[in-house]
Amino acid sequence: MGASLGLMTTLPGLPAVLSPLAREFAAATGLPLETVLMLQVPVFSTVFFPYQSPPIVIAMQLGGVGLRHGTRLCLALAALTVLVLLPLDYFWWRLLGLPALTGVLVRRKV
């Protein structure tokens, strides 16, 4: 939900939208409130397109980087984040003893 909202807005605005709705998201998904709040960090740190982050747009203009190259870099970094960093984040949370996401998600499917 947060990633799709991030595609429609700029990323600095996501915490302002997602934080007040965290309790409702927790109730709808069955995840603990702490987990829902912690999931915001990977969401607003994953940039799919340059327009999502105003500092990236300004840096691209100042550096003379074209939109095509900036978009390719953002998509590559987003893919790395989804494929490498999000699983590492999940296992880090498990190592810390935080509630497991898979147990909740499996119970909800049944």
C-alpha cells in the first residue's frame, strides 16, 4: 500500500499520510502496530522514479543528468532494494525477535 501511494506522491509526504493510518492498516492486515510502523521506512526509502524525491530531481538538473538515465538508476536501485534489502530487513527484524510477518500472513490466507 505504501509503495503504491509513493508512486502517486513524493516520498517525503508518505510518513505524514501513513503514520496516522497505521492503526487501521494494522487492524486490516492483522500485523502488530509496531511492524506496520517499521514497514514505513523501507517504503519511503525506495525510490522508483526521480519525481518521487525532490532532492534527486534537483541534483539531476544541477548535474545535467537526463531523465532517462535518472529513471534507469532509480529503477535499478529500487530493484536492489526489493530483492536484497527488504529480505535482509525482514531477517534483521526476526533476529531482533520482532513479530514474524510470515506467520501472520499465512494465518490470514487460511
